[in-house]
Amino acid sequence: MIAFENVAYNYGGGELLSEVSIRLAPGSFHFLTGPSGAGKTTFLKLAYAELLPTAGHVTVFDRDVRSLTRDDVAMVRRRVGVVHQDVQFLDHLPLAANVALPLTVAGRDGHMQDLTDLLGWVGLGKLADALPASLSGGERQRGALARAIIMGPDVILADEPTGNLDWEMSLRLLTLLVELNKMGKTILIATHDLNLIRQAKSLVAARVLRIRNRRIQLAGADL
């Protein structure tokens, strides 16, 4: 589904990632951990073709990212939902319109019933008309998750999705991601929160990847 083969990425004259080989299989659940600045966000950007590797190969849905045209990249983005740590909404639009933006851009406004169901699933059904400035951090992150999955992607990549949330809200978001995985979605969560990873392991068969010395290793039981 998404595969890295001896991938390296240079940033600012130095090598941030080196000799990375990993495959995200359909329906798998992964955590990516490591210290700040280790390259977690860069790894995610390579996985959805926002960045191109300096060396090696990244394939997404059996296509080498270097061979993708702009239109190809757009189609890939419909199959890969991304939840960013710094949630960005258009402040003048209500929550429902912000979540529905991918549908609008794709010309699929006829799927608005999906939007109503989705907002209810993430617990935001009563906030459809709320402006982003009135939302709490947890509500914004759940809204961001709804926006990331409204196109029915096969893969969800989440970059520190609980970084600004309290523990209760972190668990609520984790539960939603676990439910998506049980629906067959491939999940990768970049996080430095080891407590979240430990909690997840009681809910789902998750693999933990750790970035150390520019390489990605399978973490052991020391978490």
C-alpha cells in the first residue's frame, strides 16, 4: 500500500532520514515515535507525496512517487487522509463546510448525507454550524479527523493528533482511530506520547516504529 525502500531524505544540507525500508500493509496499525526533530513529520510527508525522497524509492498504491503527475498526486491524496497537528480551518466557514471541503473540491456535494453521519460519528453533530474559533482543541481535532476521512481514504496518517489534548480527549480520538482500523483502514500515528501507545496496545494489534539515528527501527517491549 505504502512502501519505503532504502529511502533517505536530506534537509538543510544534512541527512534527516537514512536507509528507511518499511511497508504499511492494508489494514495495519502503526505508531511512529521518536524525539522532536527526528523526522516523524518528514516521514509522513514522504508517505503522501508531499516530499520526494533524496534517495531510494517510495511507492504509494504501487506507484513510485517520482512518476506521479500533479493529477496523480491529487488522486493519491483522495486515498490518503491526513490529520495535521496544527489544525487549519477557514475561520469564516462553519465546521460542516470546513469538513466538507474535500467533497466540494472533488465535485461530490451530493454526498452531504455522509457529512451529517460523519459529524455524528465523531460526536460533533450538534456543532455543524459552529465557527472554528468557538471550538475546543478536542473538537477541532475530531473535526480534522472527519475532514481527513470524508473521502473514504484507504490510509489515515495522523501527525501528533493528541499533542494538544488532555488524556480523556486523547483516548476519545484514539478510540475513533481504532474503530477506523477495525473497518479495514490502514492507520499510522506519529506521536511522542508513550502512554497513548501503551493504551492503544490493549485495543489493537499495533506495531511501533521508532526513529533513531536517522533510521526506523521496530521498537521492542521497552515502551
